[in-house]
Amino acid sequence: MYDLAIIGGGPAGVAAGVYASRKRLRTVFITKDWGGQSIVSSEIQNWIGTVAVSGFDLAQSLKKHLESYAADIVDIKDGEIVKRVSKLEARSSKEDQGFEITTETGSFRARTVLITAGSHRRKLEVPNADKFEHNGVTYCASCDGPFFSGMDTAVVGGGNAGFETAAQLLAYAKSVTLIHRGEEFKADPVTVKKVLAHRNMKAVLSADILEVTGDKMVTGISYKDRKSGEKTVLPVQGIFVEIGSIPSSEFVAGLVERDQFNQIKVDPRNQRTSVEGIWAAGDVTDGLYHQNNIAAGDAVKALEDIYLFVHAF
């Protein structure tokens, strides 16, 4: 029986893991991979204390930091996918109270749980988008961008992620067209101005994506102007999708309270969920803002509360 189970290997999970080690909480740290969604970023400029770092390098740094503190207090279970968290049946002995975390390969028991599982990419749900995934439709510019050197490309989405993807593509693509369904971009104004200033960049607002076209590979994307109703077919060979994320909270469905977006509801003072003994932090929660620095801070906040809870157990 562990004191704590941490689920997720992004900035939130690692921050909590380091603090758990320092506070000598016997912890099992379960993660499929490291770094969270930032792993696909070519350059992160707002990770405090570091001027610029790639998503890959940040993930490696996070892993190294936790491993250096883990020692005999934090058991790291790398490459594990959590399938379910369930509450153990109430028993007379406090030693038997807590939760069971079931993975694809086994299970672990812990008195408390901190969920830092983050979120995963929202898929483009229009005709043929799934058919051409990995054949022109992609969700990772850092992974696949170089394959489209000298080609015409499109980015779907108007937030920071969409503009960051566009900026990456402009280094080698022939052209980049960003398509956004809203009337205004959601990205930071300074980023919008910088990216749109590039001679090979253009953007389309108030557009609904209708279909992805192609044969063996993508040849175009069609969209409709939401105001005029006019339909356009844009010839492109690559489509990069950045339309948000879905919280990775499926494994606690029916256990903790979630909102209409399946984000776990938490008390922002201490990150407690609706179930005593379970906390959550980062993109998996209903927190108003989601960023790496905020996720790490909220996880530390949760860990402080968990420490007090465990010692009062």
C-alpha cells in the first residue's frame, strides 16, 4: 500500500513526484510517457527559468529530475497506461483503505491519488479526415512537418498551438494557410502579428471545414464561409490539426465528478476532487487556465495538501 499514486508524466506529475520524494511519501508514479502535450513543441519560450527549450528536451529534463530524486521512495512505472481507478471497500483497518489503480499490466494500491494525466488531441471530425490520417492529415508538426517541405499546407485552428504550428511549417513549406472557425484568433496578439507577417502565410476566419479531399494522399481541404456561405476548395498536400484537447479522465468516469467537457472538477484552493483522497491538477481539471507553469504549481499545491492528509490518516 503506497501513500500516494501519481498518474501522468507531464510537468504537473513530475513536480508532484519531486515534492513527494522530498516529503518522503511512499509513491508509485505511473505514466505512459513524459512531457505531456508539450513534447511536440519545437520551442517553448514560457517555461520559467529557461529562455527556450524544445518539447523533447523538456520531457527529458523532467524525467531526469524525477529520477534523480526518486531513490527508494518513488517507484517509477514508465510506459504504463491506467485503465481504471476504484475505491477499495471500506474496512475496519485504516491500512486497507484507499484506492486501486489498474493498468494494462497489473494494479497498485494507494491511500491517495493525484491525477495529472493531462489531455489528448481533439480529432478533426469531417469526411475523410480519419481516412487520410498519416497520409497528409497530421496532429504533430514537429513530428511530420519536415515531410512537407516545399508543399502547400493548411493549419486548422486559431489558438496559440495553431500559430506555433504555422510558424514551424513556414521554415520549409511553400505556403501555410491557417483556417479558423471563429471571428477572431485566440492566440496571443504578439504571436498572431509575427506569424501573419510572413510572406508565405495567410489566414481565413469564420470558416467551417467541410471535407478533406485526396486519392492516396491529401490533395485539398474544403471549407465554407460562415457568413456568406461560399464554399472554397484549398489545394494542399498537408493538413495540420490544432483544435484543442480532450481531458484524459476516462479512467475515473463514474468515480469523481466531471464537468460537461469531462474535465475533473477540483477545489482551486487545494485541488481536491469530489472524492476524499483523490486530487487532480493540470489540463485534466476544470481549472480556468491551462499552461505548463500553472499545472506544475497546482500539482505542488495538491501535494502539500496530500502530505497533510496522509499524516492525519
